[in-house]
Amino acid sequence: MSRPGAWSRVASNIWKYVKGDFSKKNYVAEDASGNRFYEITNSRQNVSRGFDPPQSGTQIEPALEWQAWLRGTRRNVDVMYWNLYFDRFPPSDREITINRMRQQAQLAQDSNTEKHAPHVQSEGKGAGDHKPQK
């Protein structure tokens, strides 16, 4: 089956204009930084997602959970049915809080491991402590 021609697209767009059936931003949520997240529906493509940064103040990148939701790669294995609908719902505040706590615990564990790791002396080229040749 071939794609629709140019005139059929023009007619389709005129019909959408008359009906008022445009692709609109449906705002889903707002994060703590003031970023507003939306989905664009009524398009010929898959659902498009994006965010509007706050109009005043500093612009902060969205959290990792929100970035994954924007790309459509967000997964949560803690919930059984989530594998079917992993991509539809934005991250909850609870999920973001849990992920932040996990991240802080991992950073604490990493710093503790670094403190208890033995110091190894190394010499020679490639060891990071060689002097540049003249």
C-alpha cells in the first residue's frame, strides 16, 4: 500500500483544522525543579513526549526517571504488571525518592570501599606518575 499523496494530506489537514482536531500538548506532570512534562497525541506518529523548562530561574535537567520516560525506555521491575505498561505512566514522587536513596547508599558504599582499599605503588610508563620525556 502506498503512502497518501500531497493533496490528500492537505485535505486531511484542512479537515483537522475545521474539526479542531489538532495535535495538542497534554501536560502530564511537573517535577520539583519546575519542568513541565507533556505528551503530544493525535499525531500520525507514535506519542511524542517533551518538557517545558521553567520560565524563570535556572534551567535544571530533568531527573533520570523523567529522562527515561521522555525516551520511552523507563522500566520498573518492582511491580508485576509494569512490564506491560512500563512506558505509559510518568515516574511517581515515591519512585524518585527511592532511587535517590539507593543512589546515596551506593555513593556511601563506594566511598567506604575507597577508604579501605589498599594503596598500591606503581612505577613506570603508563602508571600515571611518569615524567614527560624532553
